[in-house]
Amino acid sequence: GEDVEQSLFLSVREGDSSVINCTYTDSSSTYLYWYKQEPGAGLQLLTYIFSNMDMKQDQRLTVLLNKKDKHLSLRIADTQTGDSAIYFCAETPGGYQKVTFGTGTKLQVIP
Amino acid sequence: DTGVSQDPRHKITKRGQNVTFRCDPISEHNRLYWYRQTLGQGPEFLTYFQNEAQLEKSRLLSDRFSAERPKGSFSTLEIQRTEQGDSAMYLCASSISRGHGEQYFGPGTRLTVT
């Protein structure tokens, strides 16, 4: 298939961990990205992972990559209300030239 | 570094009119991309430039759409004879052609066609 798939919605309590999952399409994607979009704003690059890595940690963010299953996840530790946003995973099929985005997961953080 | 800027931020136009959007990338970035985002969807790739050369166009980019980057710096996206289906957020991004290739996005131009 051509679609990068994500679940549409996730609700967590403040202080808990959030895990957002993504299934991408192209095993030749060199980099995989996570972007954050707040209401009315553009996309903010959160983190990326190179395809030869299994895991990357960056402060509260942990990215896990399972190339065999083409599965990518983003874990946010100690989720805060400011983390409420839409999170997009994205791949670079065939190289860097364009990015294919998933449909986005809306994260709602309950105080 | 002022980031990627887009102008205007909002545009309301009547069906059949032409509109033009501008994107100013991060100054040292040689690649520039245009995406379209509709409500509830992720951005969809439209086209990209390396310097002044337009290297790829999506099949989403109909004949009514044209993009230019004449001096390899800012870019314009023109939509001729707008249709209601063109209503969307138009996003611009830029990157360098080495390193990790990550794209940095502007705030977007929201187009409403009435």
C-alpha cells in the first residue's frame, strides 16, 4: 500500500508515558521522522532516526524502529499538557527528495 | 536564522481567481518543497526544487498549478482558476542536500476558495 498508517487518536493522563505508533511503507526509506503540529501552526521536527538504527533517545523522546515489520514508534515520557498536538510520522521513500507523511495521531493530555 | 517564512498567512478568494503564494526558505538551504494539507490529513508532497531547478512534481500538481524558484532563493506557487477543492493549507519547507535531509517547515498559507 501507499499509505503511512497511524492511529487517529490517543488520550493519556499528564505524567504518564505516551506511545504513538506508525507503520510505514518503503523499506528503502533512509530516514524516518516524527513531526509535531500544534493547532494553527506549521510542522515542527521533533526527531528522526536513521534506518540502520533500532532506537534513538532524545530527552523525553524515544524512537523505536522495527525494519522487519516497518514499524516506528514514538514514546514520550512524563507527558505534559504542552505535548497535546498532532504527531506525524514520515518516511523518505527512495531518498531525501520528498517526505511521505502519515495521517497524524492527535494526542490529548488530560490534566 | 529566521526560519521558513510564508506570505500571506491566509487568503480568501473567489472561485476562478488566480492566487500566488510566496515562500522564503532558511537562507543556506538549497532545497525547497511545497506541500498541501487538507483538514484531518497529513501534508501531501506537491513539488520540490534544488536551487532553481524544479526536480520533481507530484501528479497532484495539475496544470493549474505552477511553482517557480527563479534565483534559487524564494519560491512562488501560483494557482490559476481556483476551485473549491483547492482550499487547503499550503506548506513550504526547506532543507540542505547533505546530512540528514530533515525539512524545516514554514507556518503555511491557508487558502479558502468561496
